[in-house]
Amino acid sequence: MDTVPDGMPSGALDVTDVGKADALAFGMLSGAPILAAGHADDVITAWDLTTRRRITTIDGLGVVNDLAVTVDGRIAVAGDDGVTMTQIGD
């Protein structure tokens, strides 16, 4: 298997510092495919799937039950307190 300089297998996302993902959503941001994940520790992370780099980490939104990536570069977060919209990227 090919590896990248940090020792991770090529194509892998480094998720060693985040909790278990309870919700996943795929979408596009500025023409790039992204993956957003809502974790058991109430943190949301988003990765650019082209570069395999994390583009944001968001915390403080509470429990994440479900996620959606919108066409205008936001993440809709469904939690115990309702739905919250948060901007990702620039």
C-alpha cells in the first residue's frame, strides 16, 4: 500500500484525534468533495476528500444526531435542540 509522508496509508483520513462518528454527510465545497462527520464527543469535523486534509473542526453545537452539507457551503446539524446551520470553508 502506498503511504503519504506522515505515514498514513494513501487515501486515509487521519481521525486519530476525534471520537467515534455518529453521523456522516458528503457534499461539495468550492468544487471539491468533502466529508463532514459528527462525533460522539459533540465535535464536527470536515475533510477535503481531494487533498485528504481536515478543513475545519467545530465544537460547542451539542449532540449531533444527523448532518447534511448544503450547496452553499454550510453544514446542517440536527441535534437534541433542533437544527443548527454553520458555515464551513471561507
